[in-house]
Amino acid sequence: MKNSFKLGVEMEVEIEGASKETAQELVEAAHQVCPYSNATRGNIDVTFKIV
């Protein structure tokens, strides 16, 4: 049996002056167009924590 590893990322995001709801919307929109997000989509689990 092979050993396997899974990579994941949790990003903490703070947008000064924005409500948590607005910050969440901005993060989700940016995640859809970000070149790095597009390159890793489906290969790395990414979660965002709005602080």
C-alpha cells in the first residue's frame, strides 16, 4: 500500500472597514478569478477564515 499525503490551505483574511459578510463576498469573488486559485483548484483544499 502506498503512502499518500493531502495538501490543504487555510487563509485568514481581514479587510479593514468591511463587514464579515462583505469580506466573505469579496474573498469568494477573488478566489474565482485568482490565477493561483485557478491553478490549484481541485488539487488543494482551500478554506478562508474571515477575521
